[in-house]
Amino acid sequence: MPTNSPLNRKLRMGLIGGGQGAFIGRVHATAGVLDNRAALVAGALSSDAAKAKASAADYDIPADRAYGSVKEMVAAEGKRPDKVDFVSVATPNHTHFEIAKTFVEAGFNVICDKPMTFDLAQAEELLKIVEKSGVVFAVTHNYTGYPLVRQAREMILNGDLGEINATRSNYIQGWLRTRLEAESQKQAAWRTDPSKSGIAGCFGDIGTHAYNLGRYMTGLLPKEISGHLKIFAEGRALDDYGTALVRYENGALGTVTASQISHGRENDLFIEIDGTKAALQWRQENPNELIVRKNGEPHKIYTRNGGPYLGAAAGAASRLPSGHPEAFFEAFANVYGAAFDAMVKKASGEKVESVNTVYPNVYDGVEGMLFITQVVASSKENGAWLPFHHPKSRK
Amino acid sequence: MPTNSPLNRKLRMGLIGGGQGAFIGRVHATAGVLDNRAALVAGALSSDAAKAKASAADYDIPADRAYGSVKEMVAAEGKRPDKVDFVSVATPNHTHFEIAKTFVEAGFNVICDKPMTFDLAQAEELLKIVEKSGVVFAVTHNYTGYPLVRQAREMILNGDLGEINATRSNYIQGWLRTRLEAESQKQAAWRTDPSKSGIAGCFGDIGTHAYNLGRYMTGLLPKEISGHLKIFAEGRALDDYGTALVRYENGALGTVTASQISHGRENDLFIEIDGTKAALQWRQENPNELIVRKNGEPHKIYTRNGGPYLGAAAGAASRLPSGHPEAFFEAFANVYGAAFDAMVKKASGEKVESVNTVYPNVYDGVEGMLFITQVVASSKENGAWLPFHHPKSRK
Amino acid sequence: MPTNSPLNRKLRMGLIGGGQGAFIGRVHATAGVLDNRAALVAGALSSDAAKAKASAADYDIPADRAYGSVKEMVAAEGKRPDKVDFVSVATPNHTHFEIAKTFVEAGFNVICDKPMTFDLAQAEELLKIVEKSGVVFAVTHNYTGYPLVRQAREMILNGDLGEINATRSNYIQGWLRTRLEAESQKQAAWRTDPSKSGIAGCFGDIGTHAYNLGRYMTGLLPKEISGHLKIFAEGRALDDYGTALVRYENGALGTVTASQISHGRENDLFIEIDGTKAALQWRQENPNELIVRKNGEPHKIYTRNGGPYLGAAAGAASRLPSGHPEAFFEAFANVYGAAFDAMVKKASGEKVESVNTVYPNVYDGVEGMLFITQVVASSKENGAWLPFHHPKSRK
Amino acid sequence: MPTNSPLNRKLRMGLIGGGQGAFIGRVHATAGVLDNRAALVAGALSSDAAKAKASAADYDIPADRAYGSVKEMVAAEGKRPDKVDFVSVATPNHTHFEIAKTFVEAGFNVICDKPMTFDLAQAEELLKIVEKSGVVFAVTHNYTGYPLVRQAREMILNGDLGEINATRSNYIQGWLRTRLEAESQKQAAWRTDPSKSGIAGCFGDIGTHAYNLGRYMTGLLPKEISGHLKIFAEGRALDDYGTALVRYENGALGTVTASQISHGRENDLFIEIDGTKAALQWRQENPNELIVRKNGEPHKIYTRNGGPYLGAAAGAASRLPSGHPEAFFEAFANVYGAAFDAMVKKASGEKVESVNTVYPNVYDGVEGMLFITQVVASSKENGAWLPFHHPKSRK
């Protein structure tokens, strides 16, 4: 089928952030173009204008579209007939809001890294701006892009697991065991700095992913939350470990545990879900297996593309035969792919669903900020149960 | 070396419980004799005298030592020159106290199933009786008998993991997903009946094991506890799911999650421990591997008997070369083995350590009952943090 | 049920070998009594009379039944009314024949370690003696005792896998990487000494197990064999590595690879079997899982006792609920258990099946010796395909 | 660093094959551009001119560079100032030679799928043409691109494993269990058709990969080979199962087993290597782990990017922190990346190594064809040992 039919051309991507030394900007650049559905053609790659321009060659971005600032970029791209179709925001948390707002208000679609904003107030304001604008707005809770995560979501929403009683989400890392931030490690520095990361450290960076994964798979609506955050690396300013308990509206109990201080652990995002009819588990470090269990039956391992027992979602998110592993970039690209579908539809004048989307969206971004806000507040109140419900949450 | 040197004979074992249809009694019988250090020679195998006597042939127990009641057994054995050296109590929870008390007061060593008693008050009273008597008293927190659990304990107590910051213990089962108790399944019936099981269901049966495992491995002293129990099988009288949070005196945070309602899960007791210098994990369903991790080093898999990198404890608890798996019975037998060592010493007139033992003892039994008591109380108070410290806990 | 009904008593076990420093003798002693169906009451524990008698106390064998030689034991036991019901032969390979012959001819049941004899001629002679005597004779290809090995066998014989096309058996160890035999390590010394071990080293010790496992599971009749043996530890007298190819009568192709020189490998006996309808795999280091696969279906993990999807054999060979692992000793005890069933039947005057038995028997022992003979011969002829069929093989 | 410094621009890629319904062409297109180092700008996407042109829109290839044939493409591209820097040949085996020859002789760099040609004679001729031309010529033995495969190679060539004694390579699939070729499944049809696939089926398609993987990791030079091929799907024209034994010049023994008929197996390429100092294993279905073992030490799991214990090769082939899995496309892209390095060097006038390259090259392609030739010949001669050495093999 022609690329991005009926648009029949690659989408034009702009990148914000991603300058020399960056990590997540390079991921966006790779994931965005992985399926030949987009080309990276412009960027404001750093908040430092000189560095921004110097970094353009790394991505083969032409010099005239290598901008020194977001402001400059919006102005210049706005005037081009071949302006970018969307921008990817891959900068530290505290800058997301202003950048996203600027592009959204100028009518550009946006793919924003998570957590969506610096605080909840910004998130709620951004939501209003996005709703008003009608642009496609995705938040890269990238783990939702794994084929078997989507398979799990499809099964649960279909009722294959029955009523959901319990979720156990964990995201366990070890790289911040020591105070790397004191050694000027760039990735560590901004993540542990409250003026850049916001009120949460570990729970903002990865706890949100763990929470979002369960929410995405199950569709359960949260009701109350109790948080217990810890700082184990002496002298650190933000949490580096913790557990939250979530009570869902249907009576289910969720636990969300996140760690940055577990020696040798890499990116061990792991979830188990118990339903009345079946249970399942999935692990991002081994993402091409989904284990499904029912009492009295053999344990079953579903593979990404393993056959007709799978629903439509898993196959649609796969590019290769099962056994040829697909991984992080492909999942990230699947979030892009779902957003591309919406952009192409919108560009073709079709109506586009904005709330109940396959990709995580601005509503999920708001819920993520509420999660952070209430976990931190509860933890300060000795784990008191606080309300955890946002009127704008997707049902 | 001669059997039980310097005693130079097998120990004589009596079994309480284990009659037709029983599960754990058969386990005690098998584990007790596994190493040819004991012989099962007497028993009161059921609270029903006729059934007790009828069951004796199943164990090849001679008719004259197949007793119709505990009372009868104590009286008769007490008079024999070849009286049993110890009894194993493998009956439902609510009967442990009376049985154990009777044998302890008569001077018999006791190996008691867990939870040790019906409630905390009984546990504290039993502790006094045991202290007064001087008998060897073990509680079968059997998972402590796995060689690699002992290896983990040895490493942590040696400081190989540094200061312990976090423990995550889980015991996940699925067999009580539906109300088997309503179908007269014997194992389910007493476990879900408050008059037999006590105030906790899942947390009494397996949550205690999960807590005990972390406590045994780390030696951390608990300070406060917050519990969140659920009943997911409609109509059930006791918890079948829950999570507890434990604050340890050194500032560490522990989580204990137990489930009986997770479809297809068998006996998945799983623990992860994070220290400042290293982290480890162990899983009972794959008990011959202990995974040890340090940042910047390969993940390491220690095997039960794998070589000189192990401490003394693991090898001492193994019977076979690594790669030939040892499992549940062997671990259970290791708890017996450590208690046998004490019994032989005592019988030989040596002084015997009673608090800081390799086998779980009456002090651990008391702490287990306190755990149950406070988890249930906290859960009723919406998860309030309650004190969790017993003056008799081992240090 | 009463022990060994209708015999209603424990069987009396005699142990040959197992003296101080032994490995496999202790295994037989433990496995033999594991289920309380037998008691170890007599033995000739070493070929050195003094050591034999000195070792008796290690097993709590009474002094008057601790014999200095096999000859002495046969004579003395033969006269006792409570004579042993069977003897277990746990001595080096070159002594099996004489010992087994002696006991069989005296009418005792025998459980013999493998390989059954020193060479094929002895095996064939022993078979005749056993056939003539009518005793129960088992060979401890102990891996056949694992519940899920029996499940695999049951499934294949039932046709669940369709026609079998291919088997891949591997037994990979590393402990003989260096010439331990040059360091007087006892276990290494006899295994690498042609005068004790026979014509094969690695292939006699573990290659036979790997071959037998596939044979036991599939029931396929072998036709031709091609062998390729290597000695990698310089100066060693017998093979320590190799691969054999087996052509079965039905056209299937089998591979059998065994190694004693693979660093860090423990007892990795691993088998894969491909049928026209399904495929399966099993690994002894993780024996409580059997993986079954069919195109277009999820991979399935069968657990030892996991539910009604299992056949009768697995459950009958299990003692514990699934998830509580059972392992090497329990499997070994299952071979004993099947032989005990036959002994009890025979003692009760019932007719006993001797060829198509659940336990490996003298016919399998002969086939094992033929396997060794032909692999070694083929290897000397540069891997030429040689006949591999014995008229006495079980069908 | 600027893209492809000092060339400072993306390379221009042409694709041969990959038209509608193709599999491997899409893989080349994705892998080729994954790192933003190349752009797909031209192609002859099918041997059917109409289909070739119709498929161009799927890749956003402009109509004027969508060629109806290879001949047309060479002619047209040859005249353009912005002509393609390289072409990727992703067509059935029997067409590789003519296509590759045409482009090489016209001075274009080529990346060719495997097996390199239809038969050995073609391979040897192509080698001469490539040598004469001086172009960069890579063969996509894509599994060599996995970071931990390169780590294994680096370790072995450094001597960390000591002398290599044994390799065991397996590539196990199940998708051709039934005769899909009879159902007009396109992927199955050409692979099982001797006029398109060549003399081998399974061994040409995946056996070559399994052999190449061991060869790449160890650098061992082969000396003799014995092959045993089978056809298990009735009526199939080419082998779908088999085992080959390889004797290496240093005395090592290799086994290569490949299957297309193992139910439920996906792309299970698995290798174990035994050295005198250490052993290792790697599995493509779980490619981010390399297990390294030494007697007396814990088993060690190396992860892709896990730390300073790794050599330079693994890190250089990784894009993400460890724990974020990278997989098939990234490995494939790593083969491209190494070839790109050579193309950039060459375009910049530097001398380029053509034999001892990081990417598999035309010499490896020739050795692969010799492997196929001799396995098939040996199999026809009942597994006779045949010479397996090519004078052009890389040392």
C-alpha cells in the first residue's frame, strides 16, 4: 500500500531536543522514521542556539531548517508550504509545557515525551489548549507500543480475563544506586533535580510508566492512592524508590513499585494482572512473550506473531515473523505509527478520535501528572489514602 | 560418620496428624526420614481415634504405637525406654497450641507446622512454656531450608550486600480462585474457616512464609507495618489477597504480597533484596538458582552446590552435585536436619542454642503471629501504620 | 492405603557399595526409603571388608547385617527369615555383573546402577540369568522417573505427537574439563579408567542416559548408529565428548550429544522431540516443566501436577502440589517405586510383567550396552553406520 | 558527529526485490535506514516491471527512480550525479548472481542476501568479479550483527575461552511442518523449489546461518564435513531437517542441526561453544543475553550494554541502555552499519579492508556455498566425511 495512503507521502518530522549528548531525542529520531512513514527534516535540537545548529548534521537535517530556538522554528516552519507535519518534544520535563503549547497553538501535531509537564496545573492547561486546537497529541508511554501489551489490552477489554481483581506493576532499575548526579552525569543530573524533573524523581521517571502500563492494559478507573516514597542514595533530592497502592473503582487493588537503586537491574518493567477468568504477565526485558494462565490448564506463552490465537492488535503491531525478536525501537515506533494514522486521517479531512486512542494521549498525560501529584502528597502524609480520579481520564 | 554421632542411632519420630487425606503430615513423614537420621515409629494421626489407628499402616507404624489421641500418646510414650525423641505437629492451626504444649511440658522435642498457633496470645504462652522446658522447638518455615536461601542469609549477614534498603517478597498461588471450600475440598475448608485458621486466611497460610523468608535472609528488625487485605472470592470469610508494607528499624522498606486467587499460579514464592553493595533474588519454583547482581558486572547465577564461590551453608544443605536438582522435600528435611543437630547435642548433654538457630524456632513463631495480628488490624484501620516489634524477636 | 498393600510391610533393602566416600550409594539409600516403602537393613558397603563394616553405622545398619563381602551377605541373608527383599548395586561398572549374578541366582530382586555391566557379553549373559530366575530386575536410568518424562512417554505412546521424526538428546557436563583423575579424585578416577568403566567414558556414563531418555519417551526402535567420540582433556584414556546419530526403524533421525568438558555445565540433560502433530522438550535441571508446542498455538508449559490436562502417569509419580518442586531424589525414588510395585506383586504371588515395565529393566540394560559398543566401534571406523538393533530390545 | 563523516550526507540506497508481498525486502529497507545513515531513493522492486513500479509508492520512492528491471536501473542510475551508493539484493536465491554481477561490474556497492548464489560455481565467479571491482560487498548473515554475537567473537579471538574444542549450532523452525508450498504460500514455494532455492532447502535457508554463526564467533577453519539430511514433509523436494558434523583444523568438533519441521518453534538459532578456559552460549530469540561459564564460578549473564566487563564491539553495536531490548532489525542494521563504514571510507578515498571485515563478505558467501555443496554431497554418500576447505576462506 502506498506510504500513508491516502496522503501518499512521508510525514515531515521536526525534532525538539536531541542535540549532542542526548539520549531520548535519538530514540525519537530513530523510532519516528523506522517504518519509512516519516522523514526527519527540521529541528530545534538544543536550547543553546549554537549547539542546536551544530547538531543538525548528525541527523542530516539541512542547515536552513536547523533552528536556534523553538520560537524561530515555529515562525519559519509556519510559512513553508512543506512545513513539518509534527514535532517530537524530547527535552527535560520542565520545558515540555512551553514547547508543546507553542506548537499546538500554531496548529502542529505534537508527540511529547513523558511525564507530559512539570506539574499538574500545566498538564490541565495543556489539555485545554490541545482540545481547543484539535491537533493530534501523543505522549510517549512507549511501552504501550509493544505488540503483546496491545494483545493483553485487547484480551482484557474483550473480557477474556473476566473481572480484574489485582495488578502488580514494577519498574526496577539500578543505575542511580549511587549519586551519579554528583559526578555530572547528564542523564542523572536533570532527573534528580526538582527544578527540572518536578516533585518526583523515580516515580516521575519510571513509576509513571509502570502505572500507565496497568492502566492501559486493563482500562480500570483509579479511585484512591497511597504512596510510600524513599530516598536511599544519601543526599539525593528526590525519591529513588517507592511503592504505591491503587484502589480501582471496581474494587481491584493495584501495586506499583519502582526503583532506581536495585543493583544490576536494567529496565525491568514487569506486570502481572489477575482476573476472575485468567491471569497474565509481561516483562519488557523479554517483550516477545506474554504468559497467560488459567487454573487447570497448561501455562501458555503467547508470542508476538505466533498465530491465529492472537487478536488483531498484536499482528498489526508486528513487522517480523515470531521468533525474530522485535524490541524497544519497534514498540516506540508503534506509538508513532498509531499517531501517524491519526495525522494522516486528519490531513485527509477525516474525523479523528482523540480520547479513546491506541496511542497514549493528552488525557493520559494529565492522569500521569495526577498520579505523581497524589503519590508524593500521600507519601508526605504517611501513606494516607488520597483521591485519585481525574474527570478527564479516559474511560 | 555414624548416624547422629555421638548418639549413634536414628532419632525416633512421632507424627501428630497426617491421617488419611492429609497433605502436610505426609510431607513431615517424608522429610523427617529423608536422610536416614530418623525413623517414624509412633503417631496420633488423627483427632478421630478410629481414623488415627486405621492410618498407622499407611506409615508402617506398629499398632501398639498408633495412638487414638495425643493424651494417650504422651502417657504411653512417656513410659517407654525407647520413647520418641520428638513429635511433628502437622494438624490444622487451631489445634497446634494444645498439642505442642502437651508434648513440650512432657519434655518431648517438637517440630511444629506454621502458623505456630491460633493467635498471638497462645504463641506468647507457648514461648514461655518452651523456654521453661528447654526442649528443642522448631517451626517449619520450610523455605528457610533451601540451600540457596541459606546462602543468601550467609551473604547478607556477612555484609556482602552492604546495608539492606529494600525487600520485595511475594507468594502467589491460584488454587483458591474459586470457593473450593464450598465444595468440601478439605485443604480449602479449614484454611478459609476463621474458627480453624485464625484471623487471617491467605496471610496466615502463605503471607507469613513470604514475610519470614525476608526476615530470615536479612536479619532486619521490623518496626511498623501497614496491611491491605482483600477478599476476592465472593462469600469467602477470610482474606485471599493482600499487600503489607514493612518499615524496618534501619530504614529499609519491605513489601509482602500474597495471593491465592491468581489463575494458574502454583507456589510462586519469590523474593528480591536490594543492598547498597549488591542485590539478589530467589524463587522457590526454581530453587537451585540464586541471582546476584552488582552494577557494572555480569548478572551472576549461583547454583546450589556450584563451587568455591559459595559459603559454607549452601554446601552443608546439599546432598547432590549441582545440576541434579534438589527441591521441596530436601529443603524441608534441612529444617529437620538443623533441629536434629540440636536434639542430638541436647541428648548428648551439650548446651544448645535456642534463639539464634539455623532452623526457625519458637521466637520466629511468635513473630509470625504478631505479623498476622498487626496486618489484619492495620487492614481494618485502612492501612494505618501499626507497631510491629516483639521484644522476644531474634536479633 | 497400608504400606505395600497387600504385603502390608516395608520392603527390606540391602545396599552393595555406598561405603565412605561414595556418591551414588548414598543416593540409592535415600531414594530407596524416601516413601517409607522400604527400610535399609543390610549391606556390603565396600569391596574392602573392613571399610564395609565401618561404614554400616553411617546408615544405622546393625552390625550383624554389615557384611564384609557379597559372598558373605548372600550366604547369611539367604538363611534369615527376614532376609532382604532386594539389593541395590551401587558399585563401579566392572563389578556389576558378578554382584548382580550372585544375587539373582540366589533369588533376590536387584536394582542395578547403569551401565548395567562392563561389556555387552556380560549384559547378554546377565539377561539370560534374570530371565531364568524370574526376579525383579531394574536398572537405574533414573531420569525416567521424573513425572514429566513419564507424561511425555504417555503422550507419545498415545499418539499425541503423531509420528516421531526427530529426537535431539544432550547431556552436557563440565566437571571433567581437566584431568581430575590425575589428582586422585575418586569419582573421576574410575570413570576414566578403561579397566573399571569399560570401553566408553563419557558415553558410558552419561551418553547412555541421553540415549535411554529418548528411547524411553518415544518407544522408537533403533536400526543403525554412527558415532563420533573425542578426547579433549589431553592424556585421558576414554572419550569425554561426542555425538552419535541414530536412525530409527520408522525413519526418524536421532542425535545424542554428551560432554564432560563444557565449562560450568552441571547436569544438563536436555531433550527435544519432533512429531508430525506436536513437539516437546524437557530439561532435567528444570524438571518440573514440560514444554509442548503445536504450530498456530501458544507454547504450553505442562507442570508436574498442574491439572486435568495431564495423563495418569505424571500425577502418579508426584507427591506434592505443582509449584512445590520435586527433583532428583524423587525421580530416583519413582524408579524404585515402580520396581517395588512389581516386587510386592511377585511376593503376593501375582504374575509380574518383566519386559514392558515402567522402570528400566534388564532388556534396557542390554540395549544400553549395545549402544556403547556400537558407538565406540563406529567412532573407530570414522563414523561408519553400524547396525544398532538387539533382538531382546523391548518393542 | 555529522552523518557518515567525512562524507557528511546520507548514503543513497537502491532496493532490488521487496515488491508487494515480499518479506525480506522490507527488512532490508527498514534496516538500511534505521540509523538515519541512508535513505532509500531508488529500486527495481520486482522482476515484473509493472509490479515493480506499482510497489514504489509503498516505499515513497519517486516514480522516476522506480525501475522496471535491473538493467534499466543500472543504466539510469549510472548516469545520475546523485546515483545510489549501494544496492540491496533481496530476491530469491537463483537470481542473486546475475543481479549482483550487474551492479558490481557497474561499480556499485552491493549488500546481498544469503545464500549468496544458486551454486558454488556462481559464488566463485562472483568473488572474482568483486575482487576485480573493488566494491564493498556484504552478505547479510544478519545474526552476526547482534551485539553479543560480536562480544562472543571478540572474547574468543582474544583467547578468553582458550582453545575451542566444540561448537553446537542449531536453527530450529516449525513453519514448514506441512507442505505450505502446496498451498501456494509464496515464502514456502520458492524455498522448497530446487530451481529457485538450489540443491538445499533447510540447509540453504537456515543451516547456512547456523554454520556461519559458529564460524564467525570462533574463527575456526573447517576441514571436513559429514551431512545427514532428511525430508520429513512427504512429497517435499528438498531437505527440511538435518544434522552436519564439522571437523575443524584445530581438532574441534562442530555440530550443525537445522529444522523446519519442529512444531511451534519459531526462529530458534542457538549456539554453544566450549573452550578450554570457558564456555558460552547465545540464543537469537533472547539475543540480549550471553551466558558465559567457567568451572567453579557462578554462571554469568552478559547483557548487551551492561558495563565495563564488555569489550568494545558490543557497545559499538548498541543504541540503547541495557534492559531496553534491541533485536532483529537493529542487528540487521549493524551489518549494514559496518558495510556503511567501509563505503564511506571508500568514497573518501581511503583504503578498505575486504577480507577480514566485521560484516560477512563475499568470501563468507563462497564458504557458505561450499558448506551447502558438501553437506548435500555427503548426505548422498551416507554421511561420508568430505573435504570442507576453501582456499579463499578468511583465516
